[in-house]
Amino acid sequence: MSIHSSDLWSNHSSLYDQVFSKYTGSFLNQMIKISLQKLDTSSEPVKVLDIACGTGAGTLKIAKALKKKDIDAEITASDYSEEMLERLKEKNDVLQLGISSFDQQNGMDLSYQDDSFDLVYSSFGIFLFEDRIAGWKEALRVLKPGGIFATTVWAAVDLNGKGMSDVSRLVAGTLEESKRPGPPPFYQILVADNLVEEIKSVGGVKDIQVYEIHATHVFEDIALFFRTMKQNPIYVDALKVLTEEEEQQFDRDAFKNICDFAGGEDEPLVLRGCANLVIVTKE
């Protein structure tokens, strides 16, 4: 089953929401701050779309920020996974943040009309698409002229010291060389210049700026972290080449490596990550 399968992401939704969404969500404050500074709010309600919203770490922060600024907004959350959207719906019902729509959508072929939204977000979303170019094109297609598109993508490995890249190297190093996964398909756009050029290549870009952003997160339960990491579709795909016996050995070795990295099984795992934030203004 491909990492692009909605079933895999739906299966991952519970642990993702519990463990990883807080980490990815910690990168969003600067994205929201800068994008709202650039946003034209002269015509309300402001129409906002979050593409590949997951369980809503970003969508909820966007809604809270708009509400705090007293900006009337219609917020649409979209994701390929119905289960991810259901979890976001439950949170919105509790928090009463007024997210107006929860749409199961293929981000490479959105159903919305051209020029529909004033602000489009995708936090750690489109860069994972099977066809990223289609994803960037769709984000800009549904954006109004002069509107703002903001996205985050993990930065190059050398900028992610003591972060997920360290853990990924520890995990990959546990595997026999012949079974180590090659670079992920998004590897080349972890370099900011490459990411900017790829987005610009789809056309319709009036202005594009990139910012290096940092966040630190503490995972108190290493066993839960490891279980969540293994359930991530990217790892599911990478490890499918293993036999049952090899996977059991992998689990023992990789878990030990991560515990050693943290300073012990009972110690918290501290990850300091780096991402590239891209802010686009449409022509």
C-alpha cells in the first residue's frame, strides 16, 4: 500500500493526533503571524483554506488567530483522510472556533472554483503529495489574485540537528545497507532554493519569500513516540521490505538507538527541528 493511501493516513490519525501533531503544530505560529500581516482583510468574510489539514493542528491555530484579531472568516479544512477530518470536527465542536467546512479532498485535484480563497495554507502537507506540482498548482488556482499562500516543509538534514533527521539516521542505520530506503521523493526540496524554484515553476507567483523557522518539542514517552513513528505511512512504506523476523530485530535495535540518543528509556526525547516557511502572493 502506497504512502499516498488515505487508509494509511486514517489508520495513523489517532497516534498522529496524540503525538506528532503537537510537534508539527509548534512550527505554525510564525507562519500564521506573517501570512496575516500580508493578508488584505478589507473585504470580509476572509475565505481561508487549509490543504492536507490532518487533525487540525494548523487549522485550529489559524481559527484562533483570526478570532483574536476579530477578523470575520470562513474557514475550510480539507484532507484526503476522512478519519483525520472527523478528529478535527470533534475538536471544533468542543472549542467552538467556527470552522465552517470539513471536506474530504484530493489536494492534487480540488473541487473548488478558481479564485475562491483569500488565504491558503498547507503545513507539512503538499510536499508529501505523489504529484507535488499538481498540489502547488491547485493551491494557487483556488487562491484569489493578490491572495496569500503559506506552506511549511522540513529543512535540509544539516539544519535539523538533534531533530527528526537524527532519529531517521538512527533508524536507517539499524537496517542492512541493502534494505535501507533511498532518499524520500521530497528530498530535493528540503533545500530552500529548490523549494522556491519548484513553486515558482507552476506560474502565477507575484512574490515569494522563504523563512527558516525552528521549534523544539519534548516527547515524554519514547515507546509511544517509536510506535507512532513506525505507524507513519512513510515508515510503513520504507519497512515493508523486511521479513517478520527482520522487523522484530529492527524494532529492538532502532528503539535502543533512540533511547541511547535520549539518554535512556525513561528520559524524555528532545527534538529540535528546522523547517522552511514559504509565503507566496499570487499575481
